[in-house]
Amino acid sequence: MKYISNLDRKTLTVAGLVTAILFLFAINILATSEVRNAQLDLTDNKLFTLSDGTREVIQSIDEPITLRYYYSRKLGDISAPIGNYENRVRELLQHYASVSNGKIDLKIINPAPFSIEEDEAVKFGIQGIPLDQTGEPGYFGLAATNSTDDRKLITFFNQAREQFLEYDLTRLIFDLASPDKKKVGMITSLLLEADPMLQYKPWPLIEQIQQFFEVKSLDLDVKHIPDDIDVLFLVHPKISSEQTLYAIDQFVLRGGKAVILVDPHNESARMSPRMPPGAGSSDLKKLFDVWGIAYDPEKFVGDRANAIRVSANINGRDVVADYLSWLNYDSRALNPKDVVTAQLNALALASAGHLEQKEGATTEFIPLLKTSAISQRITTEKVSGQPDPAAILRDFKSENKVFNIAARVSGKVKSAFPDGPPPAPKDEKKDAAKDDKDKKEPVKREHLTDSKTDIQLLVIADTDLLSSQFWLRQQNFFGQTMNVPIANNADFVVNALDNLSGSGSLISLRSRGLSQRPFVRILNLQNEAEDKYQETERGLQKELEELQKKMQSGNVNRGPDSQGRIVVTAAQQKAFGDFRKEMTRVRKELRDVQGALRADIEKLDTTLKAINIWAVPILVAIIAIVLAIVRRRRYRQTAI
């Protein structure tokens, strides 16, 4: 201490600076090696923070996964939006790798033209887009593999799916971590897998589902849902057995997921020999009540704004009218924030019902498909037999209410059978007594009165959307009949099964925000400024057009003179001169208005930039000066 006190102030200052520099280097080295995963995400939607569901999926990886991220740097140089999006993709992938404890190996590759890396990208199936007139391709995709050579691709990172970037990456990781085909257990009262009108061929939608999943048909009176079923697919379930309802109830309570399609009036049911006469509606009231779902099996929703115009022969006369039972919906009716519906453009339905959340429900109810406000609930009697579209339209009275046709339901629930399993019917007991003694006893399960985890359901109040007549058209292509989709009905169902067949962690993921967010305040002010000058601009433009018309109509002369020259009167010359002066004045005013608009926008932009760049630093400086003055005064008062 005595030695330090003998040092002069200059030496102490130099020593302090050297110590501070060494300390700064030490902090940087420590931060690089020890706290690499630490981050502070100040974005509004937490774009750079992994959700809990993603972390759970990454932590469940049992075998190494290799991610080959192909990105051509020249692509970002040409397109700034793609360059900004690439930064987010790369940082998110790096975050995946950093929290995986070595289970995810990320390789960032710049595939230069005619290089081995480019050949590798093409071999994997990464899509290249031309960068310039020479045709040089640029790449922006991901190839992922596991230890058994299973492969998943994102051929090109499309900015249209930016809000689902984390979901897409997590789904890819999950599929590689559990590569086996997911199993769908289907319970239906329709002949989806065999239709007599199509020579017992499966419905096209079922064929599409079978491309992605292993479909296992279960009987309508099934007593137990197998453990290997990943998601239950209930289509128009006409279930009368209490034991079957109990099996579904316990499957859901154990954590099983389900996609459920019910219908107040199924127009395909009349074609099915397994359906009793007049049985066009389906319901799961006992289960819906405990799941917090309200559904009316006797009414469909007529939507005037989305009805399909049809022609029909009613009592010998041709009728053309909007058929309120058949509906076409575009993307505006779909939930853009849910991964199941976000990328869909059109859905076609028939005699669709409506869903609501029951009062006092313990579940979360998220609408996926809504009607317009010009809708009415209509009894199914009006579409039974031979419906009259004109009569239905004539009796239509809008309820000025939006109805839900499809919804996602999740949360904790209780069993619909609080007293335990229902007793088996007497005839079933007799049949069971006659069974062979060598037959294995069914596995007895513990009765659950409450759900172990949040249930995961996706409920749709229409089953006709599965029918090919509503979403497919057949076309002849060089002698071959091809099915051409005209609506996204099959995509909707496949998306629902795909989403629910994943883990609960994956299902919990929702859409995130966009990395490129416009300055909404600036845009609003620009719109206000444009509205302010637009009316004046329109008036001047109209005045200019009228002057031009007058000049054209005033081009009248007395014909050529003896030398062939056009003769124009003095009055016409004066009129033309006046028109030219007036047009010059109007054009000048129009340029002034447009210039004033640009000036206002530039002034606004400059003002906001000044506020963002200078206001906060100046405010901090003023606060610092005030605090310094206050401290100095206090120091003087203390010294006195």
C-alpha cells in the first residue's frame, strides 16, 4: 500500500488503463467459451428465442442429426430481403445446434458454381434459382440426415412461411428423430376405403392420406384403441356403443390426439349401404360436453357471402340460385396464425355445422375456419330429400353473426365416465363366456378420471369436404383421366393429421412474428398525407382531361385554301392559345401537388429518423448533465 501511494497519478492512470484492457480481453474470452448460448432477445415476438416445445424436441434426440445448410452469398447481395431472412435462418440453426449438446451437427455451406458442394446440393434436391442472365443458380435450403440415412429437406426457405420457420425446422428434427411412419386409427361410418359407386376404390382423399401415414381401420364398436395409434381419425362417427365412447374417452385422457369430423347432414351418407335410412347426422355429444364443445347436429350454417351458385330442376322448372348449403371459402376465412390452415387458399364444404366453446369450459378453443357475418343456422330438413335452393334463399335471414366451422381444442378435461367403465351388454357377456380358454385376456388399464396432460383435438363440423365431388375435377390428358384439385380439402386434413401426429411439444408451437416489420406509424402518416393531396390531384387531372377534349373538339377549320393550307380562324387561334395556357397552369399545379406530397413524406421520414437516431442519445446526455450538476452541488454543500 505504501508503494502504491508513492506512485504518481500518471503512473496509476496508465496502470489502470492496462488493467482495464486486460480485463476486457478476459471478459471476451470468457464470454466466447463459457456463455456462448446466452442472449438477450428484445424483439417483440421473441423471434430469436426457442420455444419450450422446440427445446423438448431437441433434448429428446437419441441419435446424431446432420444439418447441411446451403446458402449462396451472392443471393443475399442481389436481394436484401432474402439476405435479412437468411440471417434469421442461420442464427436459428446455430441456436438449435448450440442447445443440442452435440446431437445436431450444423454445416454451413456456400455452394460455389461448378463446385463439389454445388453437386452435393443438387444431389440432395436443394432447389436453385437463377441469379442473373448467365443462369448461375443460387441456393437457400437445408438437407438433414440421421445415422440411418433418413433424409428430410427444405428445398428453399420461402419467406411466405417465415412465421412458421421454427415449426418447420422443429418438425424436420422431430421426423428424423422418430423416422417411422405415423399410424392413424380411423373410425368411420362412411365407406372411405371402399365405395360401391367407384367399384370399391378408396376415396382419393384416403389415398392421399395413405401416402403420408399408415392407416389402420377400427370398427365402430371397438372396445379398445391400440397403443400404437398416434392420432385417432373420427369421420362421421355414428357410435351407439357406450364402450366405444369410453375407449375414445380414455384414449384422449391418456394423451392421444384426435381429428374429428362430424356433420349435421352428410350428403354422401345416402350412398353408403352401412348407413341406416335417413341417418345423415353425426354427433359425439357425451364427449363434446366434457371437452367444452357446443355443437348442434340438427342445423347447418347457410353463408350468403360464400354460397355456390347452382342450377337445379325443381318440380319441372329450372332454378338458378345461390345454394346456401354448398360453400366455398378462401384464405380470408382461415386462421393465418395456425400451421394447419395458414398456407391454404380454398376449402369447399356442404351442409356444414357450427362449433362453439361451451360456457364454463376448461379447454382452449381456437377457431380455424369461420363463416362470414351474413350467415344463418338452418334446419337440416330443408336439405333433406330434394332441396329447393331458391326456397332456402328466399327464407334466409342473416343472424349477423360469425360461426365457427373448424376449431382446435386443447386443455385439461375430466372423463365423460366418472363412475368407471360402462357395463358390457348382456349378449356380449354371453359371447365372451363362450370364448376359448386359450384366448388371451385383454390388457386391463387403469381408469382415468382426469387427463394426464392437455388434450389435443381438431374438430371440423363437416364431413362432405372429404368427398371428391367437392374438391376434385377430372380432366382428360392425352387419353388419361387425371384428378385435378380445385380446393385444399385434402391438404387441410393431411395438415391436421400431420400436426397432431407429432409430439405434444411440436403441437404447442404456434406461428411467430416476421423479422421484417414495417414502420406502421410511418405508413399510416403517409396514407393520411396521400389522402390529403389525392382529392386535389384527382380534380386537377379531371380538369386537364376536359381541356384536352376541348382542344380536340375545337380543331375545326373552314377547309384548305387554294394552296392546300389549313385555314384556322382568329377565334380558334385565340382559343388554342387559352387552352395551352390553361393546360400549362393545370400541369404546374399538378406537379406542385405531387411535389408537396413527396416533400411531406420526406419531411416525415427525416423527422422520425432524427427522433430515433438523436432523441434518445440527447435525452440520455441531458439526464447525465443534470445528474452531474446535482452531484456537484451536493458535493460542494458537503464540503462546506
